[in-house]
Amino acid sequence: MPKPYKKKIPQAKELRNTPTPAEVILWERLRRKAVNGLKFRRQHPFGPFILDFYCPSIKLAIELDGLGHKAKEAYDARRDSYLESHGIRVLRLWNADVERNLVGALEEIRKACSAPL
């Protein structure tokens, strides 16, 4: 597993201190092994990237995307390819889905957690 770039560690700490509303909502449901007994990390540096949420035991990254991500499709594709090359599955959810349909978002996460590696 690649080590995080040293310059990403302070950035990850800053992101933990300034979460989006959707990140706050989802973190309240993911923390303390609340989903399938799995431990998730928040704003986890991985190589040149920072993952919104990451479960190392099943190598699952959960990325929350806002409207700005529509313009970043090429970046997201490159990022996902890098993560997948390291065996990490990526589940992308929209901020609005977490904020408006948390039950549905959690069901998607549970499905991803239960899927074979």
C-alpha cells in the first residue's frame, strides 16, 4: 500500500476540521463501527489522494460528490483508476442523496460492504 504524500497529511487534517454537511451526517452513521461492524476512517490520505471515508479491512472508499464534481469527471476517473489499481473499490454518492435520503445511502454502503472483494 502506498504511503500518503507528506504534503497530504496536513490537508487531510484540515478537511477533518472543516467537513461538509453531508460528511457530518454520514460520519455520524459510519463512526464507531456502526455499519456492518466495520471501522471507517475519515479524510484518509492514500498516495496522492485523500479519501472522504475509507474502510481498510475491505478496501472500500466512499466518496461524497457535490455539484462541482460534474466538472471533474476526468480527475475522478483518473483517481478511481489509481485506487482500483491498488485494490480499492470506490463507491460514489451525491451529497444531496446523503442529505435527503440517508436510509437509501446507507443501504448502498451496506451493499458495497457485503459485496465480494
